[in-house]
Amino acid sequence: MNSKIRLKILSLFYINQSNPKIELVFSSDFELMISLILSAQSTDVAVNKATSVLFKIANTPKDILRLGIDRLKSYIKSIGLYNMKALYIIKTSFLLINKYNNKIPKTRKDLESLPGIGRKTANIILNVLFNQNTIAVDTHVFRVSNRTGFAKGKNVKIVEKKLKRVVPSIFKKYINFWFVNHGRYICKARNKICHLCLIKNFCEFV
């Protein structure tokens, strides 16, 4: 796919959704981090349902530690891998208090040093909270990038590297959310809805 086609695709997404938002519901930096830890191999809908109750009880690192791991598990047990995620949240809360003065770190290195925070999650945090032009590549972004021909790669790191190279700076902050929504609702892994596709005239899927 050439740069002109990519620009047309990005322009269509921008016209259709000029200010895309993450679908996780949060009201603080810490709430976003916890929601992202919980969202691994789970849906935003499931996470939002659990956190709508949890955050009324505990939505700061201190509150989480006071809650304790067993009670924390009781609030998130509807989410996959909740035992491991509860441990990540407890450990991360402890580190935020004792190493980062209750603040979310602003560097990739520090973010990825926290339990439960990988490269994709760090990219989302840097993008959403700190307005950096990072591009998170999850399964939806990976699928849409490869299927459409926008940025092909055998793994997420290759796709991320290509996206960073071919996406103009003005669109880098948004492309993750555009591709996530497109992959979630239109360009689905199964039963894709091509006749409703915004970019069907430019897609290289055969």
C-alpha cells in the first residue's frame, strides 16, 4: 500500500471520528492503569462492569492495598485471569506508593517495570495520559493493519514499527483507537462486515 492510499484511509477515519476515545471508563490516571491491567485477554465491557463497583470502594493505590488481595479478587472475579491480575494490581499499587509518589510514571521504561504493564499497555498510557504519539498494537490493530495491507508484519513489534514509520504525526495519536474500533465492530476476526466498511474502496484484502 502506498502513502497516498494510506492518507486517504486515515483521512476517512478522521472525518468519521475526529476525536476517538478509549472505551474503558475511568476518572483518574490510576483508574485507567488498573482498567488496562484488567483488560488483558478480556473485553472493555467486562472490565467496565467490574470497575464500576470496584472504583467506588478503592480507586487509589492506598485504597487497593487497604482492600487486600482477597477482597480485590472478589470484585474482579468475573474477569479472566483475575488471580494473576489481582497480584499485579497489588504489586503495582505498592510500587506506585513507594517508588513513584503515587504518580503514574511518564516513561516507557518505568511503566514496563510495573507488574502487568507490557509494551502495548505502556503505549496506551503514554498516548492517553501524556499525549505522546505512541501506537499500541493489540489483536485488532494487528489484524486490521495486515488484512487491509496498511502495514503488514508477522508480529506486533514489526507492525508497530511500520505504523510509526508510515503514519503521519498528526494521525499517530488516533490510529490505535480507529483500528481497534474498526477491528472490533467491522473488520472482525470472523464475520467481517465488508459492505459497511468505511475504507472498503482502499482495502487490499483479497
